[in-house]
Amino acid sequence: MTREILFAGFGGQGILFCGKVMSYLGLVSGLEVSWLPSYGPEMRGGTANCHVIVSNDAVGSPIINNPTDLIVMNLPSFDKFENTVSPGGNIIIDSSLISKKTSRNDVNAHYIPATQMANEMGVPKLANMIMLGKLISVLAAVSLDQVKEALEKSVPPSKKELIEVNLKAIQAGYNFNSDI
Amino acid sequence: MIYIICGHYGSGKTEIAINLALSLDNATIIDLDIVNPYFRTADAKEKLESSNVRVITPQFANTNIDMPTVPAEVFSALTGEGNIIFDVGGDDAGAIALGQYNRFIKEKKYEVQFVINACRPMTENADDTIKLMREIEAASRLKVTKLINNTNLKSETTKEIISDGQDLVNKVSDATGIPIGAVSGKKELLDTIKTDFPKLPLELHLDFPWERGV
Amino acid sequence: MMETIFERPKALADVPFHYCPGCTHGIVHRLIAEVIDELGIEGDTIGVAPVGCAVFAYNYFNCDMQEAAHGRAPAVATGIKRANPENIIFTYQGDGDLAAIGTAETVHAATRSENITIIFLNNAIYGMTGGQMAPTSLVGQVTQTTPYGRKVEMQGYPIRMSEMLATLEGSSFIKRCSVDSIKNINDTRASIKKAFQCQIDKKGFSMVEVLSTCPTNWGLSPAESMDWLRDNMMPYYPLGVYKDVTGGDR
Amino acid sequence: MDKVLMKGNEAIAEAAIRANCRHFFGYPITPQTEISAYMAKRMSKVGGTFLQAESEVAAINMVYGAAGAGVRVMTSSSSPGISLKMEGLSYIAGADLPCVIVNIVRAGPGLGGIQPAQSDYFQAVKGGGHGDYRMIVIAPSSIQETVDCTIDAFDLADKYRMPVMLMGDGMLGQMMEPVSFPEVKTDHLPKKDWATTGTKMKRKANIINSLYIHPEELEEVILKREEKYNTIYETEVKYHTEGLENADVVLVAYGTTARIAKAAIALAKQNGIKAGLIRPITLWPFPTDIIAKTAPNVKCMISVEMSTGQMVEDIRLAVNGVCPVHFYGRTGGAVPTPTAIFEQIRRYA
């Protein structure tokens, strides 16, 4: 099993953090992982993306050219990466920020209004965790205990109190049924 | 007698100083070139010493160190007997180092020989040459007493080149009233020219590694 | 019975100096060695030698020494001090080293209040390379690279390092001295001692600037050089204490 | 669990601390800044020194001073900053001081760009600074290997009294992978009795210096150092190979590029082409022997680099005309793709 997951959106949406939690999820599940961010000017407000590979085998190239899973949180990233997704792969789209639908019929599209849900929950910054919850449910590979363990490793000790609320957001995404 | 050999960079001061030292009895040659660490009296030290010439050089001459410190021995040589030849560094920059010995030099009989090579840039015409000479005089606080025509293009020197250089040296002499001491050059060439001035045939002592015999 | 009236300081190595006759490097080396003896710190002292005429300073002291690249002595000293804060570190630098190529290292060592001592020889000329303009060469001074005299519009003004470093919060003891007379030589010795004491007391950055001569490149006899120093350098570089906060706590 | 997820830059910093490096002098530059940031946080907690210097020039000279004083010391930078450190590096080599320099390479020349590159290969292995000197250059290709190589770098520096460079690219510095830290031992290494720690009036003064008055004296010192370099060439070469048996085409690549090359080799296999990989881990000393030994058995070799072709020259020297050596590279911060490398394999197979 190898998942090549591309997270993409605006700087400030927590894209890199989202990928980091996913990497820790792989780590606590005993898998090989790699996490590669885009860095530099993009980090300071432009588009941001990161490549996460989770695999049973040693990770070769850490660069993803054709993701098996794409998580997009803005339109430019959707336009840029939509066609790179491997056939049979997943695209998870924040439908409160991207009104377009995918034109591809060889991938599974999951539309979730993550930003709107986060606002309604009173945690506007956690749309990224809602998206991650959706990805976890799509991949159906891990337990919530493992998610909690991964969060504990990703969040610095000074911000421990945020673990619970992050977990709630992940759960909301996990439970959201976008496929009706 | 103190002979001070000065002039423009690359005018041939060191070769003239070495030849002069070899021609005199009881001679001490002082390498006072604080400007350029290459092609200096120290290169001919062995040859000079085997001909009984005392050689005083900056202590780091011919080492890896670019530090032209002048040795205290110079003062002792100046207070002793015999002939002293100062091989001075190029231009006024090189002549500055003479300044500290001014008092000692003036107490003795001395000659300041200004070497001219008309083939060198910055001494191609009389005005520039005189200007440079005046700068050297100011830096050393000594007056030039003789001009030496050492015009040459190294191995490509011809008698025409020497005679062109003589025209320049004559002009400098006329304008300043400083007498011409000699025309210098390789003996074979000097033999081919006619001149009213004394000839100073040179045997060359500074060479490149590829010119040295095995 | 003979009485010893002149003795080589123990911290000074038993080798002849290479300096030109009349050069003041020798005097200042001796003063540093005397101070090291007086303070009894030879076994703890590490000196940093510069590039410049004092490039061989590492041969002249009996303490451990490091040679530094041109201008980098304060950075090298910082590295040594941070590796072992109990050692006493001094740098010995000329004007080109300290005030031109190494200005950044000097200023930042001072502003960090790096607990080191700098002995700064200012003779207004580059000696090692044969008499070119120094950052401290005076206006009008003729050097190999200012053949028509240093001109403000071309080369700017000579830099006063003691005054400049004294404005920095981090400097603790800054003094300008001279070695042109017995009285001033004694004062320089006392100032060097105070600078080392400042470091021993962990009070931060100290520097003693010493106005010095260069007979060879100035084209003057040693005696004339001393006159030139007094007549030309002292008016522009006044002697005195520019900073002294060693009395209280920082 | 003994594994942690770390960025390459963080892993280098932590590995250095585990290797008992307690002195770090740095200056910020992308994409290696995390090393400084990590050191700033961690050094004070382990009783070490982190100092942000006023420039790369000052930082490397602080390294010189501290190395001369006998401690394990490190600095890190990225390409333009490494250029500034070259003066100090030459002095460190000339004074036989041990230290570790990290170069997280970005695109050049000049200001270039912050994206990953391997275009500092020449600078690292052929000199950069002035004079006859060598530097051990190690190029890891995963974060775990980065940890191991950092620890090795300190040991090699101390063993041979010389600067060792750890060279990664921006991608390796920025990416995260799980790592574990081995236990570090240093008791097998020589004592630093040459260091300037104060004579305590019990020994002769130690002098750290690279200046020699007479050419013959300097020549002798250099030739002695050359003997040391020869020993290193004989004993410290490190590389990794894959699928060399029966390979028609062999890729030679290091660092991140080697991982992309692996993906290309997998593509080749799917298409029925037998390709192998030689991955130099030490760039100096260069794995000349394995390349020379492999050359007669293959159709050709392809050097894959993030440059316009630098390591390829050393491969050609090693191959010495026995088989063709081709080059494929991307530069300026662009990264080769597995597909593009595979196209090269297909072209020459």
C-alpha cells in the first residue's frame, strides 16, 4: 500500500500542518512516511502545498507528480492539480471555497464545505482538520486513538489544550457524508 | 661612496645595482625594495657574495612572506667604510624607504643615479619622466645627480631602440641640467652603437626559471 | 654583585623581533608581555595574531596563539572565548585589519560585549604591503595609493575607531594611548593592564588603541617619526579614555 | 516508540547535539534557517553556545577559533553563504582544524533562487577556497541517513583534523521523515593535545597557524597533508548500489536526485529495461573504484544531477572511456521527474 497525498491551498490555511498530522498518523501506524513542503515565498501568504507519502515500503522519491489523493482548499490549487491525480484516486474539495466541480469521471470527488462548517463550529481556523477528517474516512485506515496520538505529536506542548478541539474538527469531517 | 640607484618600476635598477656592486671594491649592496617582492637583489645573493660583495636584504626577501621590513644592518653599513649601493624600490613609493637614512647619507659622499627606460609606460616622454624624477626626489629628500639611459625591450632590444631612448634622456638632461652618467645595455649591443657617453655593459643576473641552465 | 635592571618579560618568547628599526610594534609586544606577567595569566591566555606586520605575533609570546585571517581576529577570539570562557583572550590588530577589512567583526564583537581584549595599533598606513593608504591615514597624507595625498572627496575621512566603539552600549573600556614618550609608554602599559583586568572581572569588551609609527613607510627616521606622530596624528586622534564602565555592574 | 518525525534541517541539528557538538555559529539564509532556529532553542538547554554571527564570514571564523580551542563546532549555510565562508574554510584546512560545515544547497549562481539544487558540487569537492586542500564531503539522501552522516562527519573531522562538509539540497533540508538517533561514542578518537586551551605553564605554547615562511617548509606541510588525503581516499569512500548485476544502464546520482532516480529505475523495470544505481554518499573521496569496476559490464552510465553537469566529470574520469557516460540534469531549482529520467534510460538502453 502506498498513498501519495498532496495537500494544497493558501498560506495560512494550515496546509503544512494538515500534512504533518497525516505524516504522524502514518508514523504511529508503523508505516514509512515522508513529508515535503513547498517552501520560501509561498510560505508567506501565497499558495502552499505539501507532499505526504505513506507506504509499507521505504519511500523513494519524496516528490509527488501524480497524487493518489488530493486535498484542495482554494481554486488555483484545484485548477493546477485536478488533472494530475492518478485514475481511481480521490479529490477532497472544500466546497465552501471552490464552487467548481471536477470534470474528471475517473476519480472519486468528495465535496465538503469545510470552511463553512468550521465557522459554524466556532473554530474558523480548523477547516484544515475537517478536511483531514474527511481524508481519513475516505482512506478508512486508522482508528481515532491513533489520530489522537498523531495530534499529540504534532501540537507543541505549549498548545496542548488545542488537541481536543482539533480532534473534534477531525471527527466532524470524518462523519460528514459528502457522497449523498 | 654611496650609490643610490632609483627610477621607475622595471627600468632596470636592480641589474645596474648588481653590475655596479660587482665592479667596485669593498662593496655592500642594500636591497631596499619594499614595494615589489619579485625580481630583486636577493635573487643574485649567492653570485654577489661569492664575489665578495656584502648583501643586505629585507629579512623576508625570497620567502613566502610579503613583508618588506628593512633590517637594522642598514644603519651599521652606513656608519662603516667602503662603497654602498642602494637598490631602491620603484618610483616615489619605493624611494620613501630612503627617507629614514637621509641624515646618514648626507653626511657622506653620494651619487643618486636615476635609471630611465624609455620603453616603459609613464616614462615615454621627457615631461612625465622629469615629473616622476621630482617625485622620487621629494620622497627620498635627495637630489638626482646622474641620469642612466637603460632603454631596452629585453631580448627584443635593438640599437635603434637604445638611440631613441638616448633622445629622451638627452631632453631630460637639457631641461634639468643633470648630467648623463652612462648608457647601459648588453655588451654585444653596446658594441654596435656610437655614443659620447660612457658605456656601462651589463651582465644580466636576474632570470626566469626557464632561462636557467640545468 | 650585579643588579638586574633589565629583564625580558617571561611571557615574551626569546626570539628576535623582525620589525624595522624604530617600529613601535616591539614596544607594544613588550608591554603586553609585562602585563601578562604582572597579572600572572600566561597559562590561561590565548592570543590572536592578525594579518599585517604583526602577522608573526604568534612567535613572540609564550602563551597559546592562533593566527587569524585578515580582519577576522575578533570573530576568531569570539570562537575561542565561547569555547572556553575561562581563558583570557586578546587580539593584536593593525589599522587595516581592525578598521577596514575587519570593521564588521570589530563592531559586532564590541556590541555583543564579547569578553575579550583588543590591542589596536594605529600607524595610519599599511606597513606589510609597503605603504598604502589605511582607513586611518590622515587627510593630505601621501601614501602609495594616495600619491597626491588623501583627499576627502576621493577617499573620505580617516576613521576614529575608539570614538565610534565608545558609542556602543556593549563596549566597557576604550582608551587611546601612544608610545611616543616614556610617560605615554607607562600610561599604555597601565591601560593594557586595565583592559585585561576588565576581561578577568568579566566586564565585557575592552580595547586599547595605541598610536604608533612606521619609519620605513613614512620615510622618516625613528626620531622624526615620533615628531610626526605628535604633530599630525595626536591632534586628529586625541589620547584619552573614551569609555570606562568597569567601575560598576553592567 | 524510538522514532520521531523530523525535518532534514532539524535532524542535522539534533544529530550534531547528540554528537556532543556544543558550539554553533550561524547566519540566517533560506533554506537552512531551521538549523539555526533549532540550535537556538536546544543549545541553551544542553549548556551549549548558539551564536548568530554578524555575517557568514564572521561565523566561519568563530568556528575556526572554537575548533582551535578544541571543541566540536559546526556552522551551516546555503550556497551564497557558503561562498562567503570559503576564505575561512581554506584557513581551517590550512591550520588542520576539525569542524563540520553544512551546505543546504540552493540554486545559483549569484542570488539564484531558494529552490533545491546540486550546483555547488564543484565548489565542495574541487576547492572553492584557495590553496591545495581537500574536504570530506558527505551527501545523504534520506533524513535517517542525514542523522547518521552528521554523526560520522564529526568523527571524521576529529579523526583526520580537517573540515567535513555535509551537503544536502533544499528539499532534503525541508522534508520530514521518521528518524531514530543512535548512541554516540567518541572515546576511540585522538586527544586534542594541539588545541589552544592555555598552557597552564605546564607545556609549550600551542599555535594554530597556516603561515610558513619558507616555500620548502610549506611544501612539506602540504605534502604531509596530501598523504592524509590519500589515506582517506583509500579508507573512507562510501556509496550505495542497487541492481548493478545484469544492468544495461547504470544511473549515478546522489542526495535527493538518487531517490528520484530509483523511481525511474522502477519505471524501467516495468518496461522491461534493466537499470541500476550507484549512489555516492561521500562525494569526496569519490567512489571511483566501483564506477570503474562497473563500467565494462554496462552499455552506458547516466549521471543525473540538479545542475548542468558537475559530478559527470568525475564519473568520466573514473570510467576512463570504457563506456559512454551521458548526462541528464535539471537546474535553477527545477527538479527532475522520474518519467524524464526514465526517458533517458529508454533512450540509451
